[in-house]
Amino acid sequence: MIRRADGAEFTLSSYSRKHRVPHDLAHAVTERELGMPDGIFGCIAAGAIFDSMQQTAGKKRYDAKRRSARVLKGPNSIGLSEAITSVIHEAVEHDEATPYARVREMWGVTQPDPCPYLDTDLDRATATLRELSRRWQTNSDPLVFPWPKKLQAAGTGR
């Protein structure tokens, strides 16, 4: 379940069944811990609605589809987020060390400038996903994962 700052609530169906931990959780952790404002969850915070989302509560915006399209057509880092998230998720799934070199390699595939993430950033993202993975697997209580207001895609207007 996703609860946006505007009061809208959504369920997010995951299509991945091959991992112990949902890939969407890996996205949320990676994007939050690395400070990516325009990855999948920053775009959702700004008003994007993906096909796998269903609104379950809150007032539906009259311009929800246009707003979502505007957010997704704007500059974003969804592809970069997918690449880096996949690497961190895979390391956690297989109980491997923090994948410093692989993250930097994936960055280099999509970006011309040097990777801005320090080893401490990557350690934090990997450790957080490991901890939430343990909680997800051992506790049936809802997993609350706060999203910082500052991590929201730009260009949404009002």
C-alpha cells in the first residue's frame, strides 16, 4: 500500500515472484537511501500512476491521468533506478557483499559522469534492504516505509 502526501492511497501489485523480497521494496529502499528524487517512488510521490497501481482511498484528482503522464514524460531516473536497484537487490537475495563495482558499472552504462554514490551510501542501501528483507520474511505486520517529502520528481506543476 502506498499513501501519498495528497491523501491518495494505492495498492501496488508486484509482478515479480522469483525473489524473497518484493522488487518494489528494493526500489523504494535503493531510491530513498541513495536520494533519488525521480526514480519510481519519487515519480509516484509527484503524481505518477503506473498500471500496477489501484487507488483504494482518498480523493481522485480530476487530472490524475494528465498529471501522471506529465511526471513520466519529464526527465526522470527510472531506468537508472532499475539498473542500480537490480544490482543491490541481487546482492541481498544471494547474501553477497555490497556490490560497489557492479553499481558503478551500471551507473556508467547509463550516465557519462562519475558515479556520485560513495561506498557508505551503497552500504546503507544494502544494509537497509537486508534488514527490511528479514522483517518482511519474519513478521506479518505491515512494513511501514516512510518516504521523504524532498524525494519527489520535479515538473509536476500544480
